[in-house]
Amino acid sequence: MKKTLLQGRKVSRIFRQGSVTNKVLDGIDVDIYEKDFTVIMGSSGAGKSTLLYALSGMDQITGGEVIYREAGINRLKETQMAKLRAQEFGFVFQQTHLVSNLTLLENVLVAGYISGKESPQKIKERAGNLLRHMGVEGAQNRLPSQVSGGEAQRAAIARAMIGKPGILFADEPTGALNKSNTTEVLNLLTELNRQGQSILMVTHDMRCAARGNRILYLEDGKVTDELNLQQFNELEEKRRENEIGRWLERLSW
């Protein structure tokens, strides 16, 4: 039996501009399970990123409730929410958002210090180990402008993992990368998941979606379908992509 990690109950998000109302999330019920690699897909404008931000507390919801480890989080004060994000949530975006005047190592260290979960010495050790694991140890003393997009994104994943998050949120993490760098980043995320890291990722790329073991389909602000798969196996990647493609075709994606 899978353990529920994160829940959304009747989650709605409405944007208003003058007299125009746009209901992006329409009373969504969703469960995210521990150790799963969950993927959110849907057509452009379906509300994929909005749902990710709502579940991670990065965006205020209009209605409903978000529950993390059986505790409601959407009514937390901003200081409480910031502490929760620093200690329990990791974030990887399409753009790395690394601090431009800090080295890759310093970017990771700052996130570790903010989390406050371990001593500075242990954070330094973990940062070095993470950057080594991500394959960017040789570039750790360079600025983000001095490394490739793939190296910067791998450093961003190290930054997201420094606080040992309960869940890693990824919003189009390979959207700005070429094919080889995309593969490297996907391999890292897959390996992290195999080690037990819970991941929730938004993507429009079938190749990325194939790394998940559960895919949720969002349409008109609602989760309308889901596809459950076995853990990713490199030897069956093409078959897996074809299965996802047939599923998406039935949904008129």
C-alpha cells in the first residue's frame, strides 16, 4: 500500500483581471504518493504549472486545501510556509535561478544553510558530495555564467536536494536543454527516485514523462485521467513512450 505524501482537496485557483475571471484549477482532488515519480501532463494552458505551484505552497489557492504529511499547509503564515519550503520541499525549474555572483558550490551551500537542518560542516560535506554525484564537482568554483546549461541545471538539482527534501518539485526541468543535457538531467532524476526520492514533475515532453511511474492528465482545470506504469527501465524506453503516446492520443492531447 502506497503512503500518501501530499494531497489536494477541492483545490481551485481563480485569476481575476477587471471583469474577466479565469478558473485555472477547478476543484481538483489529487493524491501524490511517497517515493513515486509523478508527472503532470496536459495541453498548453491546462493549469499544469499552476497546480504544481499550488501544491508546493508557492501560490495561494482560491479554495480547497493542500495537505502535506497529514497537515494542512495552505493556511500557514508566510514565515511558516517559507520554513516548510526550505526544509521539506526542493524545487527545479526550466531556468536554474542560480545566483549569478555566487559559484555553483556557494549556491548549494546557501540553500543548505537556509534549511537549517544540519550543522554548517555537514552541509559543506553534503554539498561537495552532491555536486560530485551530479557530475559537476570540477565546475563547483565557477559562476553560473561560466558553465554550460546542463552543468547549471545539475547544480540546481544539487541545490534542491541539499536539504534532503520530502518531495522534489520540477517544472519543465529540461525545457531549456539540448538532447544530451536533457538525458543527463533525466538520468539524475530517475536515479534519485530509485533511491527513494518523491518527485512531482510538470512536462509536455513525452521523453521526460516516460521517466515517471504515474502520469496525471490535466484538462480544463481538472485531473481527467491517469496512467500507471512500472518503474522506468532504459531497455523499454521506446515501448514506454509508445504506450504513453497511445494514451495521450486517446485523450486528444
